[in-house]
Amino acid sequence: MTSVSGPEKMHEHIGGPLFVAFVAGPTGRWKIDSVKPVIGETLPQADRLDMVESSELQSGLFGGWVLRGVTSNTRYSNNSEVQAMKARQEVLGRPQATRAALIPIRKTPAWWVLAQDERRAIFEEQSHHISMSIEYLPRISRRLHHSRELAEPFDFLTWFEYAPEHAAAFEDLVNKLRATREWTYVDREVDIRLSRV
Ligand code: HEM
């Protein structure tokens, strides 16, 4: 298992799936500023959080709570969307990005019984998740982790980093996404905000 101790090492992962554990407790590189339930059951408060990256599924990590996810192939993005994202996106670990958000999300059984084309239509054609959010790049850097297949309490662990001057823009995006049809399929969401010096 490799654990990452400095932001300089958190480069874009270009190999296979990257297993990521978010460990909350008394220690960790990020200070937890707030833990707020958006819908459904919240998570316990904690002081600090660490993001532990590994090429294997981690076990034996202890904290107030631990959430695990894994990066994966895209499900919904088409080729032109992938290219547009690549042209604009920024890496994690930028020195000026001293604010972060960890937003674990679970979707309803009604979402998961839909066919792939139905989910794509809700996600993009109706909710404009990509076309709306891409405007916020490169101010916000992001990484999506899948958790559903790991039998975790959430389906996704979404992670974002931004500079303090872009906090209002991030708030604006989050509010717009929560008002979409896609979000009517979200039945558990916790909004965790973090900072580091
Ligand atoms: C910062 C700008 C953002 C961009 C550019 C962006 C882009 C994307 C893209 C391209 C995907 C689909 C990946 C695929 O094809 O499988 C995706 C999925 C997702 N995003 Fe975002 N996103 C952004 C912000 C957010 C925010 C703020 C949230 C949460 C509040 C969020 C939550 C999610 C979730 C939960 C998924 C997985 C959806 C699913 O597979 O059902 N995104 N995002």
C-alpha cells in the first residue's frame, strides 16, 4: 500500500484504477470545517481528514470514519465531452487550492434500474451536468470515486479542490446541480468542507 503524504504527489492517476480512502479522525492533512447533511443520514463530525491513495483496496485503516472509493472509466461522457474536459481540467494538489469538498452521494434504486441510455439522458440532456459544470474548470479540480461496487454506504465519493477566491463559484455550481432532475435520484448526500494552510 502506498500512502500519499504531500500534495505534490497527488498527480493525475494515469495507470489502472486508483483506490482512495478518506480517513476522518484526529489527524490528517485537511482540517474539516463542516459536515452537513443535504439529504438522508449524515456522518459524524471529525477534526481532520486524510486522503490515502493506493493501487490496491485498502484495509486496516482506522479513523472516526473511513470511506472508500475507486477511480474508474467514464460511464456517460461522450468523446467530445471527454476532449473538452481534458482541455480545461486541472490536477489535484495545486498549492493555491487550499479549500476542498468531499461530497459522498448515494442514488436511489429507481436510478439503478434504469438503462444506460436513460441514465445518460437524465444526467446530461436533461440535467446538463457536464455542459454546466465544465464552465467551472479549471477553477475547480475534481476526482470522481465509485463506491457502489465496493459495498460502501455511498455510491460515489466526489472530491473537489479550489482556491478560496473560487469558493462562491463552487457554491453556485453545487446549488445548480442540486436543482437538477438528476438530483431527484439522490437519497443520501453529505457535504463536507475542508481547508489546509
Ligand atoms: C467541478 C465541475 C464538475 C465537472 C466538470 C463534472 C463532470 C462530471 C462528469 C463528466 C461526470 C461523468 C463521468 C462519467 O462519464 O462517468 C460526472 C459524474 C458525477 N458528478 Fe460531476 N462534475 C462536476 C461537479 C460535480 C459536483 C459539484 C458534484 C456534487 C455536488 C458532482 C457529482 C457527480 C456525481 C455523483 C457523478 C456520478 C454520477 C453517476 O455516475 O451517476 N459533480 N461529473
